[in-house]
Amino acid sequence: MDSRTGTEPRIKILVVDDDPALRQLLADYLNKHGFDTLLAPDATDLAARILRFAPELIVLDRMMPGGDGAEACRALRAQGEDIPVILLTARDESVDRIIGLEAGADDYVGKPFDPRELLARIQAVLRRKRGASALTKNAPVQFGAFTFDPVMRQLLRGLEVVKLTGGEINLLEALIRNPGKPLSRERLLTLARDDESGERNDRAIDIAILRLRRALEDDPKQPRWIQTVWGTGYRFSP
């Protein structure tokens, strides 16, 4: 709480886009809705900006003259940085969305977009990050050598934290909440994103499942925990 005003501190959001007009439009809109918006023209020294400003979420353009936003996101994840990232894609095409999700982004918005849509996505991602979509029972769930903690939103192998992106945690949580129940790709995407808007993409779920299997399974080609249900989707088998 801000002792000077007696109100909750404003959530900091870093907007990285090479279009100055769009940056200012988003700053004005998000600031009006209670955020403290920081602006950057490119992804240069992104890690340093995060350290300096401590934003809670990044809105990152996919294609910029100074660099690829997806690659910048991938570099953050490789450094162990789990700050939520929403990618802005210049072309609303499946390949751009898949590249973004593979890079570790938590969500994406295709240009052109309504600022209200971006605001809704930001609120949904922050809500998930803070654990608003926690399991009905908050007790940790154990399976094999793993423990999923819905309160801390962490997956542990023994005492070691398994590094997963926010989107992967959401997907794993959706599966664990429905043990033994076949879930379609569309249903998984809805549960994982906690968001009824946006185009569904089966391929994006398949890629996220593959990444989870690599983290969980002894042999991802013969999965024990996350099984394929042919013609339907996937299920978690505790």
C-alpha cells in the first residue's frame, strides 16, 4: 500500500513497441485504468529494464526493427525470468502465435486490436499469475516424483523447482484439476487461458503438451502422466 495516498500501489507494465503512436496510446489507456505504464522502443537491454523498473507484466511487440520480440522472450525464459509476457503479433497468423508460445509467452494479441482486448488479456494473465485460478483444494498434489503446489503455482521434482512458463503451469493445472477426464484441445485452451475470447488453436496446445511431457516424462514418446486420447485431446492419469 502506498503510505502517501492510502491506496494500493499501481501495477507496473512495460510496453515494448517500435511504434511511438501505439506506445503512447497504450500508455494513456492503461494508465487511465489504474496501471503505471513504462515505455520502451525496442527489446535492447530488456533484462536490465526489468531489473530497474520491476514491472509485473511485459507487452512485447513480435516484430521490431531492432529485434524479434519472440527471441527476446525466449532469452528471458532461458535466464530463468518468469515475468508474464503478452506478445503483439503484426499478422494474426497461426505461425506467429505458435512461435510466441514456443518462446514462452503467456498470451498473444494480433494487430490491429482494440485496447479493451489487450486490457482484458492483461487482467487475465495477472489474475492467473497471482493464483486466482487456484485448485478448489489448495493442498499440494503428488504424483510420482512430482508435487504440484497450486498456491505457490510451482511444480517440484523432489525439492527442486521445475522451470515452467506461466502458460505451462496453467495447462498443467487444468489437467490436474480433471484427473482421468479426457479434455479436448479447445477445452484445455479455455481452461488454461481463463479467457473465452481469442481464436482457438489446436497446434498451440499440442506444442505446450509436448513441452510439459519433456519436463515430466521419463520417455515423452511413451507418456505416463499426460496421455493422448485419440480423437479427443489429452488427460492426466494420476
